[in-house]
Amino acid sequence: MPPMANVGGVGDAVGPLEMFKALPFVTRNWFGASLLITVATNFGIFSPMQMVFIWPAIYNRFELWRLATCFLFVGSFDFGTLIALYLLVQFSKQYEAGGPFNTGAGGGTADYAFAIMFAVIMILITYPLVSAFANLPPMFARNLIYFVLYIWSRRNPDANANIWGLPVKAIYLPFAYLALTVFMGNSYADMCHGLAIGHLYYFLVDVVPQVQGKDILVTPRFLIDYFGIGEYRPEEPRLVQVPEHRNAPAAGPAGGGGYGWGGGGQRLGRQ
């Protein structure tokens, strides 16, 4: 009996690698780097103190990698870290694929990359001020994640969401997570910091242009040149097929023989 045809991909196995490759460009790279740094640090390959933001180490010892790793190291292996990674994938993917706020690139990948750049810069600038009044750890992965959660909720205010199975309108979802964090007795300073930066971004890209009639934040040209307008899709590598050169076999001697054993010889029985 011949095997049944696979119609429409039904029954295809979708593994973690395929799911990872299906993520939008910025989300895929952000999640991949965060997972790599977090796992490597928890397995002792790197020290957590080498990953966090310490300005004297950056300024005096030129440890510039801290400017990136402080946004990628999510924390030690615990339930809160798993939730943070889940929120990163879920809401970054939805915001990037669903159409970010349009700041000059048609609501595409370049606009989302610019939003991340804005958040990173503002988090670093405001960290000394906020840490003077709150117990804010020098690692900003969760700050950035809640920034994205907030701007997603403002971009899709009427979307239906849920938290632990309870239906919540998207616009209230960040505050539902904040209330749950406070109720569980966990630290929430990093969450508030990210939500505040998210509100600042929303105010500058959505409220001010409607009131003042002019754009305050505009996606830089170099991001538009790189990502283009709309969603960025990297080109798949093309396989170059090299034509095969087959040498024609050398023609044998006439008469179909394989090898010439000489032209003469005497017939047997003749002297």
C-alpha cells in the first residue's frame, strides 16, 4: 500500500530549531543571545559579575562588553527567569511581527530596532538616578523586556490577553504583571523602570505627534538602509551549482578492441 501524501504540511514535526528560525529577525537574535549568555553564566563559563553593568569597570578597564551583556543576562535558573524569557519571546515576537509604531520605516523591523536602541540608551542614562531611590540591580534584561511588553500593550490596546488563564485586555496586562509581582513579594523596581521607559517612548511616538503635529523620534537612516522599509527578511543563502565536467573516454583502436596487442604474429601451424 503506498504511503499517504502529506497534504499542507499536516503531520510535519516542528522542533525547537524550526520554531527558533521562524521568529522575526530582532526577536530571534535577542532571544538567542539572551539564552546563550544566561545558560553560559549559570553553568559557570562566565562569572555573573562579569555580565552586569559596572561603570568603573567599563570606564577604567575598558570592559565594553558589559554594555551588551547587562541587557542579555536574565538571571539565575529559577521560575522568574523562565517567565522573563517567555515574555521576551511572546511579546517581542508579537510586537515585531504585528507592526511596531511607525517612526519612519513603515512600522517595520528598522522601527523596532530603533525602539530597542532608544530603550537601551534611556535605561543606561536613568539608571544612576533610579538606583539612588530604589534597589535596582545592575542588570537590565527584565527592564528591556517590560519595556517591550508596555509598548506592545499600547500598540494593541484592545487585544485579548491572559495571565495565568485569566482574561485581561492588553492595555492592562503590564499592570497585571506588576500587581502579581508585588503580591508574590518579588522585586519590582526593574519592572517599573522598564514600564516607565516604555511610557516615555509611547508618549514621544504617539501622543506628541498627535498633539504637536510633528515627530520627535525618527528612525535613523542607517537602520532604514540596512533593514529597509517594512519587515526585514534576510536572504537565504543560494547554493551555486558547479557544472560537472566529464572527460570523454579515449577512443580505442578501430575494430572495437580494447587494446592493440601488436599488428603481426604468425598463424599457428605455419612455419
